[in-house]
Amino acid sequence: MEKKVIQYIEEQGILEAGDHVLIGVSGGADSLALLYFLDKFANWFHIFIGVAHLHHGLRGPDADEDEAFVKKFCQDRKIPFFSRQRNIGVISQDEQISVEEAGRKERYAFFMAIAATHGYNRIAMGHHINDQAETMLMRLIRGTGVKGVSGIKASRDNLYIRPFLCLQKKEILNYCEINKLAFRTDATNLQRDYTRNKIRLDIMPMILEINPRAEVHFNEFCKIANEYEAFFEKYVDQIEDHILTKKENQVLLNRERWLNEEPVVQKEILRRSIFKFKGSLKEIEYNHITAFYSLLKSDKTIWEIHFPHEIQIIRRYDRVLVTEKQKSEGFFISPKRIIPNKTYLFSKEHLIVETKFVSQDEFRKKRCIFSKEIKNHSEKYFDYDKIKDILVLRSRRSGDYFYPSGMTGKKTIKKYYIDKKIDRDRRNEIPLLVIDHEVVWILGHAINQRFLADDDTKNIIRVTYLMLGEKCDSRYSGNFD
């Protein structure tokens, strides 16, 4: 068995001379056998070892005895020993996660902390072929893709290593017996409260009745899946930066380039877009990716979909982004009555609006300067006799409409925004000058031809606006001229 493990370690390249290896040891057969093996062959591999033991606070005196047992084992062999006690039951309730997940989370956090503090560059764990089979089945039951069934890796992130992944459980137990390793037995491993235990105690025995070598075959399948996954990952790595761009708190997706890829690549890119944004794929399942995929492949140009952990996917015409779920209230401009010869400061909106009566001579000069049509988007001239004193500045409302300059007929503001492909999330931010529901001017965009001043207009009002890059204050309280 030892030759088998040595060969596996060398084939996988998971140890190098000079490595400092922290071994996670519970006191059970797997971890104790791994500790014994690495201690025995530390000089062979030219490595230095230490041990980390997490007391889960779940089994009372039994857990205390586990910790004492591992500590004495290390003291007898002069192996550095580190331990920490956590109440996994309380953590599980506080964070609303399963006891299994809470235990795993705390173990890895503990291992990482010890490794960082004491200079360990490898963290070794005692996973074996049977664990691989159970993990694969558990992931299949919960829902997974090829990446999930590629299973546990011999080495991950150049940090976590699993030297026993070439062994079956029975080989490890035999190794313990030969070397008289009196390992501890965790009684919770026989309880069916946990998913992995149900698979180990109930499902695997039935599978092994059909084929006693099923666990070995599962492990072989995981190896094949891992090889396919490695090839696939390499290809996606090469194209990812051409399709996904992270900016501040969102990830932008180039749909045109995304469409050029095969479906399997497209779905992986979608997974990566979420991971790039959130840093994890926790609770993101295959059905989430297929929903994202179906919407993005469709002809719908405006949609949004919400995923767990406040993730929101949005499409606005050509823009597709992964971002944080927005609050429902959004940005809204409250109605404000606008009268002549006044300057209005809207600090929240970073906007200044000035109104002023002007003469026909001034108006004609402006028309001459702009070749018969005033094209300055921030300055417009209106017939005040048509407006009177009921002009209001506000955000859009349902039923708003106008008569676009240069076109015939009436058009709703909603239809105008859609035609101009204005992002739905920005539409409330656009200031409108209105009379009841008829829009006189969409600031920065279109104007209502019915209110424009002409050579026959007696009372002309000029409206000018300025968008500011910073918050307005009293410095801007004067006229513009």
C-alpha cells in the first residue's frame, strides 16, 4: 500500500522537497493513517509536517477524548499540534446552514489560519476512493454538471492535497491493523441525519450488491471527467476575457461574441459571469444557468432575472450584465412647478434649470446662428401663451405622451424610450417638462413641436438646463448669462 501511495504522490506531483505540510486529523482511521504514513516518509519526501485538529463541540466527552488522543499521538512523535474548539451546532443555527456545511466551513477556515500563521504551504486530508464515489453521487443527486462529477482532486489550488485518493477504505483499515493504529470512531458517522451518511450506509451497499467494484469504477469515471474538464477549462480560459468584463460592482457580458460559441461553452461562460461577480456559485444550480441561457438566446431585448444571494441578471437591448439586486424604489424626480425668470437648483438630480422671457429679436438671432433651427440640446424656446403657468418638471408617469418634432402624430413616452433603447433602469432619471400628461420637453432628448416658438409667437420663454457632475449648492444660484 505504501508503494502505491508513493507512486501516486509522484505521479500527481502533489509533494515537493521542502514542503511544509499541515495534516487535518480528526482521529479517525483515514486521517490517522495519513498522519502515520507522512510521518514515516517525511525524510523520504524531504518534507516537514504538522497536525491541525478541530473540536466540533458536538459529541461532548467523546470529542474531548478525540482531541486528547490526537494530541498525545503527536506529542509522542514530536509533531507540532494545533487545535481549536468551535460549537458547530450553534454556528449552523446562526448562519442557517446545515451542520455538515458549518463543520466543513469551520475546518477549512481553521486549516487556512494555521497554514498562514505557521508557514505551511500544503494542507493534506485523508480522502479516499470511497469518499470520491460518495461525493460524486451526492452531487448528482443535488444537481451538477461535468465539473461536479469530476469529483475530488488530488491537488486543489496548489494547496490542498489528498495522497490517499488512490486507496479504497478497506486498504486504509488494513493499513491501520498492520501498524496497530488504534484510531477513534465517530459515532455520528452511523447516524442517518446527514446526506453523506445516508449515501454511505444505505445507497452504496445496494450499488455494491450489483457490482462490488462500483466504487472503483466511479473513481475511474471521475478521472475521465476530470481530464475532459481540464481540456474544456483551458479553452474557456482563453476566450473568457473577450466575453466578460468586470467593472466596479457588475460584470458585463458581450452577447454578440457569446453567441458565436457552442452551447456547452455558452453555459460555462454564464456560470463564470456569476462567479466573477459574486466570487462563488453557492446555491447556483443547473436550472439557474439554463434559465439564464434561455433568456439570453431569446429575441427578448428587455428582461431581468433574480438568483440567490441578491444576484440580478439584466438585459437592456445590447447590454447584458450581472449585478446586485436593485432596491425597488429607484430614483425618482418629484414634481416641481416651473415659472418664468427663475433659476431652479435640483441638488439630488444634479440639475440646474433656468427660465427667462426673451424678445423676438433675440429669438431670431438664435435661429440665424443655428441655421433656422435651434439645435442646442440644452436650450429651447417655447410659446408661453400655450404653456401659461402650468409647466412642471418631474419624472415620467404612465400615460405621458408628446408630438415629436419632425414627425407626425402622437407618441407615448414609453414607446419613445423603447425605440431609443434607453435603459429601463435609467428612465425615471430623465427630467421631463410637462403640462399635465403632455410632455413639452424630454431634457437631453426630444421636444414637443406643438409648443415651439416661431416668428409669430408673442411671448417667448427660453428654458436652459445644465447637468452637473457634482452636487449643486448655493454657488450656482445666479443667472447663467
